[in-house]
Amino acid sequence: MLLRRFNVTSLLGLLAIASLTACGADLATESSFPEQSRGKVYTDGKPDNEATIFGEGGLFGDGKKLSDGQGGGGIGVNGYLWRASLDTLSFMPLSSADPFGGVIITDWYTPVESPGERFKVTVYILDRRLRADGIRVSAFKQNLDTTNNWIPVQLTPKTVTNLENAILRRARELRIAREGES
């Protein structure tokens, strides 16, 4: 009796696994992604490595060749804007950095010379091309009041614009250093 119950339970378990495996096989063979998002295939049947994060440029595009001349490497956004943003904000601690979504979020930074204020920055890289409108910066400032509470302070739009310009200037320097003046 015990042996028979074990066999029925085992059989039901195997059927469940087989049906789930069959579902997975259907999902693997039919992709819901558009054809453009798949990597190119060479005539020898090997996938185009430049379309992956481990392509010729590596994870952050450190190789000599950059895909389509725009500085993308293996990340989802413009590589020059990405590196320039990281370089420009290197003095601030990073909270999050998503190279595929193009979002960099810093943690709060308190300058040594003014311990009563702190700053936080979020950078959005919006394009794979190196363009002035391909980046957007949000910056936040807080001041410490007399009761040791952080109070939000409005930054001037010029401060945010200056930060965006510093990132764009650094991106241009990186592009010129890598590809030369064009």
C-alpha cells in the first residue's frame, strides 16, 4: 500500500515537472522581443559578440572598438556620457548605478568644509548618442537646522545646468581622447 502511494505520488510529481518543462521549452523557442533587439548572426552561425555585454568592448566598453561609433560598448546607454557622469560624480558615494537603464544615483554627500549641508544627485542618461539632450540631472540639497533636522533647500536651475555641462564637457574629452578630433 505504501509502495503504491509512493509510485502514484512520484508519477504525479514527474508529470508536473514534465508539463512545466514543456511550457518552458515553448517560451524559449518563441521570443516576445522584436527582431531588432536580437544580436546579429554571422554567416558562420555565431552570434555577434558586440551585441552582448561581453563583446569586444567588454562590460563597460573598455575595448578599442565601440559599436556604431557612439561609445556604447556593451552598456545600454552612451558610454561616454556614462563614464563622464561617473567621473564627474566620483567624489560622491554611489547608491546605485544601472548601466543598462542609464541611471546613476548618489548617496548623500556632506562637504568637509560645510558640515551643515548635504547633496544628492541623480543622473539619467537618455540616449545612446552623445548629445546635449541625452542627459538629465536632478540635484537635491538639504541644510541642517538648529534642531538637527535636515531641511530641503531649492537649488537654482543654474546649478543643475552647470553639473550637466560638466558631464557633457567630460564626455567630449573622453570621446576626443579615444577617437581623436572629428
